[in-house]
Amino acid sequence: MKREKLEKNMDKKNFSARDIKVSTENMVLSKFIEKLKTNKIDLKSKDIEDEKEMSILIESILLRLPLTIFYFDVSNPNKWKVIDGLWRIIVLKKFIIDKSFKLTDLEFLKKLNGIGYEELEKSFKRIIDDTNIITYQVEAQTPEKVRSSIYKRINSRRKFNEDR
């Protein structure tokens, strides 16, 4: 009933609400890292150098704190486009795949300061691998205009709360 009401109020020339499809998938971080390793996620270049901020994200994972939802445009299933979560993805890539920084200024896991991914104990690597992330995947049938709008809508909140 509500969907029918929405349909009546939409501009039919552009699209139908029935064309919009967003899927939700729970994924373990190890599966997500495989997508990164095999270049199935389109990473726009973003210069990130604040090792303290990057370390906070990794420490959060090691403390088993939930990560914010990731949004992707999966209209090309072989190369997902990041709608939201780019900073977090780049940090994960830098730490786990590139091994280009070591943890620093940790708040709770101070014994891990100065440690890179390779030096982590197996138990910590297992925590990273088993971390569950939630992804929203904007499907190909969703009109391009709507996919662009989703990006703008999600990222407009940055005025108030910067996504890292």
C-alpha cells in the first residue's frame, strides 16, 4: 500500500520506485579483503597518512567493535564502486594488504603499538578475518540518476559527522 502511494507521487518520466533495488549482505572481512586483493573494488586514490587515525580503526576491529555500514554500487559485479566507506577500505588495504603502516597511539591495546599486520599474533589476525561487515549493494537495475542521488544523500551528512 505504501509503495503504491509512493509510486503515484513519483515523476514517472524518470523512473519507477520498483526499479530501485538495494541488497544487504553480511560479509566476513576476510572475504572482503579477497575482493580488494583481486581488484574487484574500484578504489579511487585518496591520500591518507594519519597513522594514529588509521590505527584507531584497526584497534576498533581488534576490540570487536562494529564497523559502520559500507555502501557499494554493484551495477558492474566485477568492479564494485564505493559509495560510502572509502576511507575505511583504504585503511584496511594499507594495513592488511600493503602492510604500509604500523599501529600507533592505541588507546586500549597499547602492547600492539609499533606492530604491523605481519607481526600480529594469530589470534588478532583471526579477529580481523572473522569481523563481520554489513554492505548495502545498489543493484544494476537501479537507475543511474538514483545511484548518484544515493551517493549525495549518504555523503551530505559529512557536514555534521565526517566519515573516516
